[in-house]
Amino acid sequence: MIIVLVQPTAESPSYLKGDYWDVTDKYESYETYAFYTQLDLANCRYEIFSSFKEAEDFIKTTASTKFYKVRMLNELDKLKDRAKTFNWAVA
């Protein structure tokens, strides 16, 4: 699993209002290709992380407001909880 921080730009569609986390498969597949193509077509910037720890460290060291960091870390925690639940259910 690859964790992706998606950041819409001024050229992005209006329905993309703010930054958000998403995940994709780490293997090269059509779904992964389509995921990144869709982000490119929506004029979004994105950061790719191979672990939740790496993503947390990125947010903690980014030059942004405390409110933004807290919000993004909370969203990442929710994503991490869903991933744990999914992995437990599959196992």
C-alpha cells in the first residue's frame, strides 16, 4: 500500500476543496496508473509515501499552520485505523 497526500491547486476542479489522504496499490497495475492519471488531469500535486511513519514525519516537518498539521495527522490516523481494520478482516 502506498499513502498519497493529494493537494489540489488553483487549476483543480472546484469539487476538490482541500488536501486529503488516499491510498493506492504499490504494484504497477492499471488501477494505479489510472489513479495517478486522474490526479494529473485534475491538476493536483501529490506526495507519495511508503509508510504511515514517513507520511507523519513529512506533515510534522512541513512549513504550515498548527491547525493544518493537526487536521492532516488526524486524517492520517483515521486512514491508518481503516487500513488496520481491513488487514485484520482479510487475515
